[in-house]
Amino acid sequence: MTNSSSSEICGRILLVDDNTLGLAARRSVLEELGHKVTTLSSPHDGLELCAKQRFDVVVTDYKMPKMNGVEFIGRLRKQHPNMAVILISGFTDTLGLNEENTGADVVIQKSSHEVSHLIRSVSRLLRKQREPKRKTAGSQGSGRVEKKKVK
């Protein structure tokens, strides 16, 4: 495990892609960072496994036979509404894929920067899961308090 520091959060990650070369490449990068990675080539198998095991992050490709990544995410969200999901596709621009219309937390375009985007996105989603739940009063709440100070 290189580049893994005590501040880095490691998680259980499921990779779903029918392209075995893409799976192997992503798996090796994520395992090198200390993550426990499971790979599957079928979204149907991914749904079955997610019903039996807990994963911190699911990473899926878009274009797969029998069920695309958006359909997979939709079915996964029915089982696990709060599951952290990353969609990777070479078609993000062509099809206009984004977080709002796919159900994914992060959408990554396949490119020369894909690996760095994947690493940052996984780390961010894992940190977000580990953060203690706080009240969301934020700046709106303090704004309301100041408005109530009128004589």
C-alpha cells in the first residue's frame, strides 16, 4: 500500500463494468490506496451482491449489456437510497449525463484524468460518510436570528 496515510479513509468499494480491462485498472489503483475492492461484470450481479453485503461506494460504468448504469443506479437506490454511487462513462457529454439525471453522486467522464477524478471522488464520498451528522442551521439560521433582533 503506497501513498496511504493515516488520514486517508479506506472503504469497501464495488466496481461494476463489463470491460474487464477497465475493472482491473480501477481495482489496482483503488487497492493500492488501501481500499477493499470487489469487481463484477454484471449490474444484475451487483444488485444481488449489494442485497447481501455492505459497500461504502459503488462505481459503475454507463454502457453495459442488458442494463445500463443509470438503470442500475435506479434499482440500487431502491435497495439503498443513501448508497454513494459514482458513474463513469465515455458518453457524459454526448448523452448529457450528470448527477441530476443519473441518480449518481458523481459522474466522471472517461478521459486521461479519469483516475485522478475517481480517486478524489471516492475519498470525498468516504469522508462525507464519516463526518458526524450536524444540524444544518448554517448561515440561513444565523441570518434569521439577526433578523429577529429588530426592536
